[in-house]
Amino acid sequence: MKTLENLEREYKSRNADIKRTFLDCFERTFKELDSTSIDINFSGTTTVSLLLVNKTIYSANVGDSRAILISCNKHGEWSSQPLSRDQKPDDPLEMQRILKCGGRVEAFKDYNGDPVGPARVWLKHENIPGLAMARSIGDKVAAQVGVLSEPEIMEFQLTEEDKMIVLASDGVWEFLSNDNVMNLILPFYHKNQPELACEKVIKESVNWWKKVNFVRYFMVYKLILGG
């Protein structure tokens, strides 16, 4: 699966038609993945891609990976803004499509029927696949009920205040907000240490993952013991 090569190829062949470039690139990537030996009935991937043309950023996103832009104004105030939208199943537009295609959107339910965790995509009469995003490349079972591999494309104009772009998967954004990530990497930005900034974000995400999952395991343990 060669998304970057596909993007470059499609961009050249489409004479800079950005939207068509991204659409064809993601479609080609899906077909290439489907032609491999990988079983993608219940597996897939998110993708967030950015294309910079002069002062314009084009963002193409599938799923819940995210890109953010970090800026600093003339007063020295830092801020962050998303360059993509997380496509969760309970997003009104995404949910409408899934329901129209015959799917269900609801959280996993425990033994007592109480919802646990995020909203997920299910077949109407079966408790599969339980996908926690509304778009992906792969996940063919979920695609039967409206999960798309078609990217959402956005356009942004860069200014002199824009300093950094961060792209990461939901393994980061599930635990850290846009501003959390910005504040973590600012000290490394001032020292021109991008690799150390990435390591810091990963380390912090892993630490939060451990904390959250410790609480989850503890609650399950209590439930089993009837506490």
C-alpha cells in the first residue's frame, strides 16, 4: 500500500485537480490493499494526508487520525487549530449515512446492558464489526453499512503566524487535546528538536494509555468480584 506514491502519481496525472487527486489516491490505495493477502473484512486503517501547494494546505482525512496547525501571533500567544475532522460514528452527518445504509450506531454494552466506551458501527442484526470510526481504508464488513474510504477534503491558507503542523493517530488524540500536544512540543520547537518533540508526545500518550487502562481493568475486576 503506497499512499504517498499514489498521491504523487494522481496529482501529476490530474493536472493539479486537488480534490480529484485525493479521491483517486484513496480509491487506488483501497484497491491495492484489497488485492493483498491481508484480510480486511474486520481490519482497516485511518489516514490523514496533507498536501502543501504554495501557501495552501489541502487536507484529506479518513477516520479519526488528526492533523493540527500550531500558530503564534504578534503578541507571542500560541494557539492550535485542527486541519481535519474526526469522523466518529456518532457525528450527526456520519451517523445519518450509516443508519440510512442499514447499520447501527451505539456503544458496546456490558452484561447489564449499560453502554461502555465510544459509539461504534454495527450491522443491524449482528454485533459486528464494532468499528469506532465512520470512515476507514479497509473494514469491508463495516463498508456494507456506510463506512467509507472516501476522504473528507478541507482547504486552509497559511500565514506568517503558522509555525508547526502535527499529524498523529487516535493513539495520541484519544488521550491528549490539541493544546496538550502544542504545549508538550513548544519547548522542543524553540530548541529545533523535532525528533525529541515526537518522542515526548508518544511517551505522554503511552503514560495516559496505561493510566486509563489500569482504571478499566480495575473496574472489570470489581465487576467480576461483585464489588
